[in-house]
Amino acid sequence: MKDFNNKVAAITGAGSGIGQQLAVLLAKQGAHLSLSDINEQGLAKTVELVSSYPVKVTTVKLDVANREAIKAWAEQTVQDHGKVNLIFNNAGVALGSTVEGMSYDELEWMMGINFWGVVYGTKEFLPLLKASGEGHIINISSLFGLTAQPTQSAYNSSKFAVRGFTEALRQELDIQNNGVSATCVHPGGIRTNIANAARMNDSIRSLGMNPEKAGKQFNKLLRTPPEEAARQILEAVRKNDRRLLIGNDAKVLELIQRIMPAGYQRVVAFGTKLQQRSAK
């Protein structure tokens, strides 16, 4: 897919961050939009941002953990727009907790949105993308889908799962050669609201961390603007890339993991200890 003019793009988590900026850049390039988010105020803001472009925009309040809701949205997208060419499975949430302190409900909540939301979005849209004759699936994993981090066992699990799911999907699509492709995206620290909206479990105190301050500390690591992340994602679609790493932090940590497949864990643990000492 070399250009997006007159294509139809569906985006989850379109009310803020990367999803919102994808909508703006796609609208600039002539793509029609089917936008979804759990946050209706955020969706309204995105619609306002793209209102000056001559493209059709539809929106729906959507919980991506609800399979039937995604199925209905996919069908409505084709009904409203006549086709769909791109699905950006972008919606996600974060949780800070130790493995011991995390509840099963918290883990299920995380996997429902970050992993099953991607699965539902992929499976419900895939036949529709095939029917369009030209399609692309973009699944947002994370740097934490390449390297594990303390307090992020649930998030790591969901994002590692997205990576494995998408890489297997891409191979199947390569074999079928049916006009549809897939890209797995691994952003590093992107300046979005995910840290502020993250759930922080009190169990991280056992690692010397303060739940009230953890979000602010993590925010300091979020350096890449979401509009730059969106630009790189669309470029990766044009190039039909299998994997995209966004940000120097993602590239450096991924390199360390490749050089030290097991040893990187000691590096991360040591770095986390130093960070906690400096924060006191």
C-alpha cells in the first residue's frame, strides 16, 4: 500500500495519543476514517482535528475487550464506508504491579484490552480487508513486547502475545499472498496519557517504588511525540515492514536483549535499583 488516498482506515484508541495522530495524518492524506475509543470526549476532539479535511469520518464508543462490539463495528464500518483497507489495533492500558501482588482480575483486565482486543480486531476485520483487495493490519505491541521489565508482568505478557500473534499472522499472509499484510509496532516511550491513566498496585512498594510517584517517574521516559510515532507507523505500512521499533530507547534496549538474551535482565534490574535510589 503505497498511498492512503481514498482508503478506509479503522483505528482503535483513536481518542488520544498515537491513535489520534494516526487519524490526523491519514485524513491529511485523503483516507476516510472509522474511529473508535472508550472515551467519547477524546473521539470528539479527534473528529474536530480532522474536520477540515474532505474525508468521511464515523465514530463509535467501543470497548475492545468486547468481541461482539468489535464484530458490530467492523460490519458497520463496511456498511458506512463501502469497504475497509486498514485496521490499527492501537487501544491499550497499563498496570504497575508485582506478580505476587497482582490480582487475577487485574491480569484479565489487561489481557482483555491489550491482547484480546488485538485478536478481535484482527479476526473481525481480516475477511473485510481481503474483500477490499488491498489491506494492512497494524498491531501495536511495545518495547515491552521485546524486553521484560519489573512491575510490568501483565503488560509484558499482553505485548509479547501481540508480537507472537502478529508475526505468525504475517507469515500466513505471506504464504497466502492475498493482498493483505501485517506489521507489528514496538514503540518505546511515547508522550501519551498511558502512564497517567495506568493502574498502580500498592505491591510495588515491596520493590522500593512509590505508587503515587511511579507514573510521574515513568512520564520522564516518554520522549517521542505521538505525531512522530504515527508518521513512522504509516511509513512502515508503505514499506510493508514486518516490525517497527520507535524511539532510540526501543532500539537500544532491543539491541541489548539481542546481545544478552538472558543477561539483559540483570542490566534492567540493576538500572531499576539505581533509579529508585536517585528518586529518594
